[in-house]
Amino acid sequence: MLARVLSCATVGLEGRLVDVEVDVGGGEPKIIMVGLPDAAVKESQERVRAAIRNSGARVPLGRITINLAPADLRKEGPAYDLPIALGILLAGRQVTSDLSDAVVIGELSLDGTVRHITGILPMVALAAEAGLKRAFVPFDDGDEAALVEGIDIYPVDSLAGLVRHLQGTATIPVHRGKPPDNIRQPEYLTDLSAIRGQEQVKRGLEIAAAGGHNVLLSGPPGTGKTLLARALPSIMPQMAQDEAIEVSKIFSVAGMLPSGQPLVRERPFRAPHHTISYAGLVGGGRFPRPGEISLAHRGVLFLDELPEFGQTVLEVLRQPLEDRTVTISRAGGAITYPANFILVGAMNPCPCGFLGDPVRACVCNQSAITRYQKRISGPLLDRIDIHLDVPRVEYDKLADRRPGESSETVRGRVLRARERQIVRFSGSQQRTNADMTARDVQRHCVLDASGDTLMRAAMAQLQLSARGYHRILKLARTIADLSGDEAILVHHLAEALQYRPKIVQ
């Protein structure tokens, strides 16, 4: 007797339908599994045996052959337990049901309980795109699966409960998920109003948030670089629904969705330590998983003590900063993850940290300073739009009790600038000025005669590359958006030029 149950696998952030075919025949009682399963999938046969027995059913006698198709797709993880068990019961005629319009996903415990798995959101999204009408998922993953429209979600708590539902002796109600109003709104631990002084740096962060530009903070220890970086998400607009689902897919595949929060509403803020490996930052592994640059998608990637990161680790950022994606190639194929984030780097100006400090003298010699600064390559610096000096804060500003401008106020200005960009890029994939292509720059960053004269002089004096030229124009476009101006004026361009590095490496 042959039975067929549809399940799903994840490849990168996308799902792939998997046919679980079960054949029960004569011969020595034995379970044979084919279809390129990994160790976790092969071990499922023992979990499935115990789960079926402890659910009040029995494993059919005879030779049971399980095929996971397509055979060239590597199957990993325990998500096939439930469809395999159901396929065995269907093939043994202990359950009779038409599941041609359904996808079944879930891990089984030995007592038949269905456990949480990672990657439910992209799996169910694929099932809906494929025209399937029902999805049987673990009970704990019901809210996450319900984010997908166009498919009925049935949260399954146990194998026995699913069998009763299919037999018609009990009913699993369709799960509708949490209403949007009940989803927790973003909460920010750091507000700009709590940061004293540093008005010029706050202005730079506002521009970065408005246009999606990368930032480098440089200054002595203890001047607030980390605090300022952590405040950046608080002035960024709340993610749109499609952005939130996109980020939630990444966290779902990585197994990092917060408990009880199926939809990520807060913009990610990732701050890996400088000892992170290449694979930890970019993603990878035997079965590739998203790295920190993908987990920071639509949010902020903060690299504190930037020169302390390994040279290979830093240089790998160059391609994602340009393409907004990262591709991980393996012998079995290539996987592409999104990586559209704002990079915020923080560093000291020299090894001791006090180069240029008005209070404490630097003790580093020139060769040590040069070696330290050369740890960050010129091509990487060229991809950073805003270079900000973070000076020591004077006592009078630290002791000032008057509240500063709040993140909510700044976020209002940023939101208005973002709305102008949404109108500008309607119908295209771009969302912010930092995403503009060379053609977009030619169309939306037109200079008048005085601006052209200033830019010509800056090209010669600052030795700008073609990339640097375009990035200054993008930055000036964002400054104009914050001012509410349709055209880029000469003072917008002058401010953008002030954010270039003072020393050309």
C-alpha cells in the first residue's frame, strides 16, 4: 500500500516542497529511508516508531520504504517526523484521508507530542504560493504560520490529535493568529534625549537613518560611541509589514524568533564581538545558515572596535555593502541571503585612543598610528558615507539637566524624509537613497551650476573615486529630503562633503 504526504524543506530563505512517499510491503519488518536524508532525518524512524505506538496506533508489519523526493535535495532536520508518521498510518490503512491539498510539518517526541521547528514561515509561504489550502504545523508555531495569508492553519499538539481530526472524531479549529493590534510595538532601550552633547554626531545619525547610509564613529574611549550607535534604531521608522515578514523569515530559519513574538517588529540591532568568525558574520556552515549581516537585514549592524576585527572578516563586507545581498557557495549549490543593513562602525583614532584629544596626550608613535588605521582598507572606508568625530563631552553638557531632543521627534523628521523617498522610488525595488543605482543618481541627483563647481573642486581636493562621488550625491539627496527641498542645493552638498574622511588613505 502506497501513501503520499506533502512536507517542506528550507533552502536559504525559500521553501521547497518535499513528497514523503511511504510504501508498506511484505518481507522482514524494517524501515528503509531514501532521498538524501541527513542524520537527524534518519534517526526519525526511531522517534516515529515510539510516537505511533504511544499514540495508540501501531507500526505495520513488513518492509516500510520511505522516499523523500526530490532525491537531489538534501533533507535535514526533524521537520519530517510528523509527515512520515502520518504516511505510515495512511499506508497501513489506520487513517483514511485526502491530503492532496495539505502540507504537514512537525517534529515528534516519543510520546507523540508535536514540537516546535525552525523555518515555519517560509515553508508555509511556499505552500500558499503552490496553491495548497491547508497546513498542519506544530501547535507552538501556529501564530508564526498564521502570518501567511491564503492558507488555513491547523496547529497540531500531538499525532493522536491529528489522527482524530482526520478521522472526524475531533476537530482542530483553523488558527487565525494574533490581530495586528495585539502585536507588541517596538520598545527602545536607548533614547537620544538621554545622550548629552554630541549634537553634530546626532545630526549625522539622523541623516544615516533617513537615507540608509553607513556610518563610522571615531573618538577617544568613553565619549559615547556605543551609546549613540545603540540609539540609531530608535530614530528609524517602524518596519512596514512586508519588511517585518522578510526579517521574521530570516530569524525563523535561524531559530531566533523571540518566544511569543511571531512577527519581528523592532528593527534588528546586531553587535557581534570582534572575535567573530567569517562564517559567523557572513553565514555558512555545512548546511548554510544566515550570519550576522543577514540577521541585521533592515536594521543596524554595529561593529565596535572596528580595527580589531580580522582583515578577512572586514573585507567580506565590501560586496554585501554594494549588492545588499550575500551569496554562500557550496559544492551542492549557492544560497543567497538578503543583507540590506546600515553599517555602524566605531573605533579609536589610535591604539591608545587619545590622538587629537584636548585633555589627554597620545602616547603612540606615528608608525603605530599608521598601522592601526591601515587595518581598515581604503575600499571599505570608501563604502562608508558618513565619517563622524565623537569628541570628549564637556562637564557643563554632562551636568545639564534639561532634556535633549527625543528620538520620537527625530524619528518624525526621518519618517517624512523616508516618505519622500517612497514616492520617488515607487515601482522600483529601492527604498532609500543609499540603494540608488548609478542611473538613479543621474536622474534624482541633478546639480545646479554652483553645486557642479563645488563638486568639481571636491573631486580634485579629496581625490574621490567614482563610488565616492556617487555616495556624496546620495548623501546630499538625503539632506535635501530632510530639509523638504526638491532640488539639491549647494549647502546640502557642502554638508555632505563634511562627512567625508579627513585623511585619505
